[in-house]
Amino acid sequence: MIKLFFLGCSAGSGKTGQGRERGIDPVVSTEWLAQNSKLENLVILDVRPAENYESGHIPGSVNAPVARWITERDGLDLELPEKEDLFSLIGACGITESSLVVLVSALPGPGEPPYPLADCNRVADTLIYAGVKNVAVLDGGYDKWVAEGRQVTADMPKIKAVAYTGTVKEDMFVPLDYVQSRIGKAVLIDARDAAVYAGEIIEPYTTKGGHIPTAKSLPARSIWNENWLYKDKDELSRLASAAIGGRDNEVIIYCGVGGYASSWWFVLTQMLGYQNVKFYDGSAQEWTKYHDMTLD
């Protein structure tokens, strides 16, 4: 995951893990978006880099690259912006608490890791944290939209900025000391690649190999098929159940710096309806500053 910094801003239904009704499915198809692109409260949010957006995008979509949704703090790379900055960015994108937001990303190139998809989930999770009630991702992203011959444009949309107000989900992200206190009690999920979990590869974010004690491996790569489309809910449910066990268990997800963990948090809470899922944002980058990993 590349180091990024915070900058300024340039219908289905289902249930979330919190049990409330959604106004939009968490993963929507290109067909759905083409048929519903004129919905009055729909905001299509393109999180690709500005230069890619400017060369062509889905008509009406607003550009706010991933770099604008994160910040570096206390030596940690992917941290939440301050609340005031986050709310200002959301409002500048024309998003309200009740908007239907569809996030558009790129797909990984041949042989590349799914960083663009994880980054897209990171933005989705951040919007949900900030209180946006209906957040979805576009399955297949911009690449699939273009491959199907759907309309694109280089025209810039007129954005009606709003003063965003929302209720932050204070219990969604947990700090290091909370994670330490829950070892042996909660189910810790390591969303990094299996070789990283096993200590065979040490990522540049840490100096120690292995994983947090008691953590189980559930790589984010397993969320998507070979075409980088989301696997169906039944298959995702089987993967989750095998690692987590009972659905009533408390789950704490981490990864290297907070990217891959975003994907499983989104899938578990928004697609599969898990109720008690926490996000350890400091992840291995922070943990290894103060504690050892294990190879058990």
C-alpha cells in the first residue's frame, strides 16, 4: 500500500450488520448503476487518481481520490482524518447523511495486488464511520463499465456542496490497548496475504514477521474472484465462518496499515450482517512498534 496523505476536495435494499434497512445494496452492478444513475439522491464517487478521472469518468461522478480520505499521524500511514476535515470533504462532494453513495475504483493491473479495491473499501468504511447511511461499491469498477461500452465523459459535473452533519460511529475503530486487552477473548482476523501472516514475507511497514498472537488468517484477496469481482454471499459467508466461528463472536480485523482490513470489515458488516466487528486501524504497523508478533 503506497503512502498517501490527506488533501482537500477537488435500488436495492438489504440490512447492515447494525440491523437497519439499507436503501441500496452494498455491492451494485454496472447494470444497476446505468439504470439508476439519475436517482435524485445518488452520488457517484470516483476515488481514482485525478489524472485518471480527468481523462474519462462515469457521467455525473464526483472525484475525490483515496489520498483525500486518509492522513498520516504519529508515524502511521493510513489514519482517519480529523472529524472537521472529514466532514468538510464529505460536504464538498455533495454527500448528505441520507445520500445513496456508489464508489467507483479502478481494478488491479495484471499481476498486481488488489490495492485499488481495498482503497475503495477504505473510503466506504470511512463514510460509514462518518454516519453516511447508504454506501455501496461498484462491482468491477470503472474498468468493467468501460469494457461494457457504457457512456463515459471528460466533462466536469456541477457539485452542490453541503454542510455535512452526521453521527460518527465511535466504537468502529479500536486502539492498540483495546486489541491487547481482547487477545484470547475476541477473534482477531489478519487480512494480509497468507505468506505475510506466516512470517515468510515481512512488509516494509514493519520490522517483524508473523502475526498478532491468536490471530487467524483471512486474506483480503479471497474476497474477489479471478476477474476481481466480488464472490457471492454464500462463498464469502463460508470463508468468514471458517475463520470466525459463531456469528456472535467479537471480531477485530487488522492488516499491515489499514487497507486490506477495510475490505473484510465492509464485507462482514455490510454484506454478511455481522454485528460485532471492530477495526484496528494501527494494524501491524503500530503493533510491531510495541509488541512482538508470533509464528504460532
